[in-house]
Amino acid sequence: MASASIETAAVAKAPKGRSKPDRFAPNYWPFVIPALIVISAVIVFPWVFTVWMSVNSWTLGQSQVFAGLDNYIRLATDMRFWESLWHTVLYTTLSVVVPLFLGTLAALIFDAQFPLRGLIRGIFVMPMMATPVAIALVWTMMYHPQLGVLNYLLSFAGIGPQEWIYNQRSVIPSLVLVESWQWTPLVMLIVLGGLAAVPREPYESAEIDGANVWQKFRYLTLPMIAPFLMIAVIIRSIDAVKSFDIIYAMTQGGPGTASETINIYLYNTAFAYYDIGYGSAMAVVFFILIVLLSFVLMMIRQRVNWSDGEAR
């Protein structure tokens, strides 16, 4: 009885709820507001201003005139824009496929045990540490038709001098070669990390069953490193589609417009021809295309299962 009365008294004295707000409750807004201001100033405002400029006809040095959707209609009939879009798709595709193949091959080689493996790995990843402009200048000298070292090396194989970036048909493959030389080591590191996480037991069972090297790669290695390959594809796609510095430093979109991607055409329109409104419309359309590409890549990425590398 005594214990029951004590419990009843304790319940009666317990507070039923807070009648006043706690003045010492944590308030996170002083920490959030500075971040919101920075994000708005760096990201939101430039894009809002770009959209606003895209619906105006504005050439630098002249007055700004509202044009509505005229700039976007002009884009639909601009053959140079569609040509630059094709160059962007071609350049991006090759800049993803070639490093993905070479990087995977290099990862398989470096995953094996051999002398000086660590030193050779370090030398192999050095290209991606260099600045793009420096790389562009070096490769431009190497591509020189008369004085370039590449044509000099080809002469030993009985191959005549090539025009490389000075020919409309070979300029994009030549630029892709530079891009692949720089970023194949990154793909190699990503795939090498995936190979390090692959268990060895399935290979032992496959060897007992008599599987050869290709069968072990096709049915064991490739499915288990598929998520890492997908990460490499996403990273390379994002980087290649916005590539500007190497292309501009080596060709400026030439010869003619043979290597003019959307980035180069956008830059020339806005800062060489001073057509700010049309360049802004091009930037908005390019941003939408990048968002769509990202959405497709992430949808594909979500279908890859990390546990066994198979599609869900």
C-alpha cells in the first residue's frame, strides 16, 4: 500500500507538458543561413541570371531587349549548334570507351605480382597529375606534322607523316588520344580497387573445374567489378562532356569547326562574338542535356547490385 501511494504521488507531481517554450532550445538557423547565402550567390543566382539573359537579345555594348523564346528557336535551326552537339557526343563517347578499355586492361596487369610493381604504378598515374594546358602544349608539339616526335616514330614503321589535329577527319580521335592518355590511370585506380575487393575462392573453384583465363574474366571478374566500371563510366562521362581546356588550347575548335564542341561554340558565341543572349540560351540547353545524361547514368547505376555485380 505504501509503495502504491508513493507511485501515485509521483505521477501526480510529474509535469504533464511544457507550458512555455524552452528558451535554450537549439537553433540551427545561424549556421544554415550563411551556407544558404553562399549557395545562392555562387549557384542559384548565376543560373537564374543565365535563364533571364537567354530570353533577351543582348549583344555586348548594346541595349538589352526582351526576345522571349527567339534564342531557343534560333538554336533549333542553327546547323553549327547541331554539329557541335554531334562533336560533343562523339568526343564524350570515345573519351569514355577508350580509357575504360585501357584502364581495365592496365588494372588487370597491375593486379598481378611482378617486380617493381609499385614503382611502375606510380609512373603510370603521373599523367593525371599534370595540368590540362601543359598537357595540351606538349601534345601540340608532338602532333606537329614536320617536327613532331609522333611522326618521327611512325617513320621507323614505314608510315608516312600524319596531320593529326590539323586534319578535320583525324582531329577528334587525336584529341581523344590526349584525353585517354591523361585519364586512363584514373580508370585503372578505380578498377584496381574493385579487383582488390574480389574474393579468391571462386577462382579456385573455377580452376578446379578447368576454366581458362578468358572464362574466369568473363564469368567471375567482369560481373564482380561491374559496379566499379559503372562508377568509372559516370566519372568519365561527366568530365568528358564538359571538356574545354585541352580542346581550346590545342585546336580552338578547328580546323574550321571540326572539333568545336558545345563548350567551345558557347564560349565563342558569348565571349568572341559577344552575343550574350544566344550564348546563354545555349548554356541552358546544354545544362538540360547534362541533367538528362546524369539521370540516365544514375538510373543505370541503380540497376547494378554491389553484392554480386549483376543487374537487379
